Amino acid sequence: MLNKQKGVLAHVVKQLAVNMLKGLSISHISMPIKIFEAKSSIQRMCDLWTNAPNYLRRAADTTDPLERFKLVITFAMSSIYLCCGQNKPFNPLLGETLQGEFYDGSKYYCEHTSHHPPITNFLLEDVQGKYKMYGYYEIVGKLGATNLVSGLRGPNTIEFHDGTKIRFGFPSYKLGGTVYGDRTVEAIGS
């Protein structure tokens, strides 16, 4: 593992210096190929939805609004650990798409619609028609003098078959300093 990382720090520092002179953010740093994993960021995003068939279907089946809200929050938090890794995913090409389905037949569709900033739009549909989730993710990464911020900006809207909508955002992760977040969870109504 250490051999794979050799020279990466020097490369990143050099790229960071060049980008700072150009006024660009950390998201514009070109990384050496040896640190990438064999997935694109679109594929990594879909990992966040791994537990959708379990928690969102249960949320759709309940009539208790508080229980539904708790199940949506559980869904949102349940797969974050799958997206924590040491290797960087590849940046998708502008217009790149991904579609697939989960073990229960629920389908998802994604399209990379902006390269700078990197934005991917998505739709997840339950095979039984009990819910659909849609929105977009913008990958954010900022490097400050004393901190590093990383995360996904963008709404996740879940529409249930009874008309209820819940919108939430994933948290930002910050190393050093104080966490400032604009991430919210709200019930839009039914």
C-alpha cells in the first residue's frame, strides 16, 4: 500500500500550488492514476442507495409520519460507510450515464450533467411503485489553511405513493476547524 502512495504527496502539493496561482479550487487537482479505484464517482454515489429497497419500502408502508421520517433518516445514514475509502473514484465524462437495478428490481438512472463543478443527476424508482427518489449531487472539496471539507451538495427528494415528500442532504465532512453545514432534512408535506 505504501508503494502505491509513493510520490503522491509531492504531486498533490505541486498541483495545489499551480491551482492556487490560477485561482482554482482543490477539485481541479489532477491526481496520479495509481491512487484511483476501478469505479467512477457515479458508481460510488449509487452505493449510497444500497439500502433503499429495505428502508424506503418500509417507510412507504407505514402510515405514521414520525416512523416514516425515522426510516428515511436511517436509510440516509445506513450506507455512508460504503462510500468511505482511501482510493479516489474516477471522474465521469460529461454526459456519462449509469443505470442499474437492486436485488429487488428497483431501478436507478444517473447522468453526469456538469464537469466543473462535478454534478450528477439521478432517479431511483421502486419496482412496486411505492416511492421514487430524485435529485442531484455536486461533489465538493475545499482546502483551507487549517481544514479540508468534502461531501455531496444537492437535494435528495423522496416521493411516496401517498403524496408525501421528504427532502434531505448528506452531511459535509470537515477535517480541522469547525463544521459549518447547510444540510437539512425536511418534510415537504402530503
